[in-house]
Amino acid sequence: MRTSPPARTVSRRGVLRAGLAGAGTLLATGPLAACASPAASSGASSLKVWDLFQGGDGMLMDEMIADVSSGPDGFSVDRTILEWGSAYYTKLAMSSAGGRASDVAVMHLSRLAGYAPGGLLDPFDLDVLAEFGVTERDFTPAIWRRAHYDGTLYAIPLDTHPFITFYNPEIAEQAGLIDPATGLLATLDSPEALIAASEAMAEVTGDTGIFFGHVTDSSQNWRQFLALYSQTGAEFRLPDGGHAEIDRDAAVRVISFLQELYDGRTNPGHLNTESSLAGFMGGRGGMLMAGEWEMPTLRESGVPLGAVPYPTVFGTPASYADSHSYVLPRQERPDEERRREAHRYVAEIIKRSMTWATAGHIPAYQPVIAEPAYAELQPQSSYASAAETAVLDPENWFAGAGSTFQNSMSQPIQAALLGNASAEATADLMIREADDFLQQSNPVA
């Protein structure tokens, strides 16, 4: 059996500081919402699982838990659903430090660097996972690498959820933008090609080519920026104890392109998420730049719907993404058999991620992607390749999903798209903001 390094001890005061630093202020929450599979009970033998899945995702997870809980080898699951955001990550950190952690929890992979080095998570045992049919070769290299911290596996990805391009096939066909060989949106492999495609679609609709909602959003600008920035071949590195390593010229190039793309002529640059979704669903535009998690809403609207990875306009394939992943919150005195069951539970859940894929998420467990049934899922299978070029937030304790870092990167870009700042000034402000974060000490380091 491959053994793991011992977990570091942390103080509850330090953990609280860590949770708040990564996500801003603590959100108020009511009582924890607990639910369980039909086979579950809340007794001591139940496997305690925390996640943040509500709405449609929550119902799909209910279905998956019910599936793994059936039969003679089924699990008894005590599932707790917590509010997404700072509330979730603070509670997760506090429970790990206070000895009240769940057996299994869900975490965005981009947040791993804020938890693993502080001793808030226990590593997975690769040998035990292999017994249950889960190995490195079952995941894309990009996601598998980010599931590690300092060479140790701390997370098992359930999915990849990228920022992608939705399009209206009928509008794209009229604009001459459907590739006859694939039946999908044609390849747009340069800034000029994407702008020309937008203009062609706007001519068809008489309104808009591309919709993108970003105003008052804490993450959307960052997602699109990091995808394009990574496509230039540049790296966005935030080394502890140093200065931000950001290619200013590449950043200026990307921001200038975004200003040109969303210049208010064929593509409005002043929309929020809701208005961009409404415009696309109303048929007033041919493309929508958004996260794949918008797919259920778009499908329910009845709008003709296709989807492909975000266009590679700067040469190097890269798709901004994150991953819902399973982690093992730190246990003071872990029970070996219970921890083994936690490994088995995670393995069985990810093997059932075909159900999860119906909501738009790309299964991280590649044997599911290889199933014929997945190829039949449309438009999901048309953007599955985005998982192979996934780029997550820089690896640092203050970055990741729901963090103030994402908001600090997004707001300068918003000002640039609204015409209130130059690309050069915007890039300089982003670099200064990143440096300011690097001056802060990791509370649990």
C-alpha cells in the first residue's frame, strides 16, 4: 500500500481566516439541508458526504447516490447539501480543523492549493483506488495533474466544466459557418476569423453576433481572459513569496482583442449574464460565450442549440475550466475500514457520471466518455475535447472558484469592455492586484 504523508495540524482560528481570505466575506446560511438516498440512514454507519449541488444538479446527484446505494453492496449515505460560495468552503475548513469533518466532500479543483498544504485534507490511497477500478489513465493529464499537490493525490475529479461557445445552428447555417464535414460550427482559428463570424451572424439576425454577459459578474471576464491568455502560450504564474509572473504584452493583446470583439457594434459589451442568456434564447444572436452549466437553461428554452469548445484564436488550444472533485476532509483518527469505504464510494459515483453528463458537465472518468451512449449526447459530446486542454486558475491558496481573486481580475476587464480603461492600464492593474495578493500570507501555511 502506498502510504501518505502525515497531515499537518492547524488551528481553528487560522482555518477561519483561510476560508474568508479565499472567498471574501462569510455568507449567512440557515440550517444545513440534509438528504439521503432511499437506502440511507443517519446512523453512525452511514457514510457522511458533503456537497454543494442544488437544483437540477442536486437531483442528478440524488439519482447517482440512489444508484450506488441499491443492492447488497450498496452504501448507506448521509448527504448534506451546503450553500455554494464562501459559506461552503469555510464550513469545510472549520469541520476539518475541528474534528467534525464528513467522510467525503466535494471541492472545486481550483481551490485545492488553499486546503491541501494546510493539512485540511487527507490524501487518497492510489492502491485502494486501483482495487476499485480508478487509476491515473482514467483521467485527462490536465485534470489529473491538478488533482495533486506537491506530488500527492488529494482529489478525484467528477467532471470538467469548461467555458465554451454555444451557437444557434440555424443562424450559423444561414451565415455559412457550419462545417459540412462535421456538421458543427466551423473552426475559427484567428481573432479575425471570430470577428468575421460574429459579423456574419449579426447580418443574419439583424441584431447581434455574439452574446457575452459579464457586468457585475465576479468571474466571467476572468474565465474568458485566462482562456485567451493561455492560448497565446503565456503562463499566468503566482509563485509564493515572489511577484506575479504575467506576460504583460500577452495580457494587453488579449484585452485589446476583447475590446474589439465586444465593441458594441455587432456584439454588446455591457450585458450581464441574464440579459445575454435572454438575448441568445430569443434568437437575437448566433453565439453565446458562457459556461457549459448554462446548457439546461438553454435547452429548456427550446432555442436551436449547438456547442463547441471556445475557439482557439491565438494558436495554442486552451479552454478555461474547473472541476467538481471529491476530497477526503482531514480526520483526527481515521477509521481504516470507513476510509476504504470512502474510496469505494468515490469510485462508484464517478463511474456513474453518464447521469451527471446530462446536465452538460464533461465526465472526468474517461471510460464514461468512451461509451457509445456519450457520443449520442448532444451537444455535450461536441465540446468534450475541452477537457483535454483545460486551464484552471493559477495554483495558489487565494485563487479558485468563488474567490476574491477572480473578482479582482474580472473587474478591471469589465471597465475595459465598458470603454472606461485602456488595455494597457487594465493589464497593469491586474498585475498590481495579483502582486497585492502575493503579499498576503497563507493563514494555514
